[in-house]
Amino acid sequence: MIGATGLDALVKRAGDMAGDLKDVATEVRGVVSDVRQITRRAADIFGTEEGERQVQAMLDNIEQITESIKDLVNENSKVVTTR
């Protein structure tokens, strides 16, 4: 059986935990709101034909840059190994 002092401590602890949970819920709501904003913005940008073309152009550019760097490294490797 819990005595009066033990019961008071238990009630206080439960109250503290409820306050902590409320704080966590508030933070989670803020994070969810931020994620929704990011998702909406991403949909606005990438969800259109223009956005899709722009993303594809960026990916194509990255692929070309990567190939150029690879070629440059290969050429430099040949020069360094022949010296």
C-alpha cells in the first residue's frame, strides 16, 4: 500500500511527466509543420513540368561534370605515371 507521502510523490511525478509529454508534443507539432512546408515547396518546384525539366537538366549537368572530372583524373594519372 502506498502511503500519503508516496502517493503525493507519485502524483507529482505523473504531473511532471504530463508536462514533459506536452512539451514533446508541442515540439513534434512544430517539426511536422516544418516538414509540411518543405513538402509543399518541393511539390511546387518539382511537381510541375518546368520543375521536372530543371531537375533533369541539373542531373544531366552533374553527369557531364562527373565524366569530365573522370577524364581529367585519368589524363593526369597518365602524365604522373610516365614521369
